[in-house]
Amino acid sequence: MSDAAPPMDAGIVRSPSNWRMALIAALLGLLVMLVVTLAWLVGYQVEAAQERRSFEAALREADARCFELATRRETDACRATNALRGRPAE
């Protein structure tokens, strides 16, 4: 019988360059994903550092205002209150 059906993978070319190109494309995709993730992470870290610096500056200003109070007891109470405000949430 000469009317034999062609094999199922007749349209697929199995050359060594195809799987290499697929591997290179997958690696480039992973590289792009890694770069985007790292860019986001660095941006997040910079933003968090700026927020922390501004919060610490506000705490220092509040501490400086405590030293303008009349008595030592008021100054200590004011600084203790500021210390509680500056403590991280647990």
C-alpha cells in the first residue's frame, strides 16, 4: 500500500538548533523577569529608607522640643512618651 499515512511528527523539524533556541529564549525570559523583580525590590527598599529617615527626623524634632520644657520631670516624661511612639509595633 503506497497510501500509508505520514508519521505524526512529520511537520516537526527536530534539529539541534530548535531546542537551543527555545532554551535561549526561556533563559532570556527569566533574565528579564529577574531584572524587573530586582528593580522593584530596589525601589521598594529606597522608598522604605526614605520613610524611615523622615520618621526618625520627626522623632528627633519631638525630642528636641522636650528639652524646652521647664522642669526635668516634664522633660523626662516627654522623652518617655516619644520613646514609646518611636518603638516599632510588636
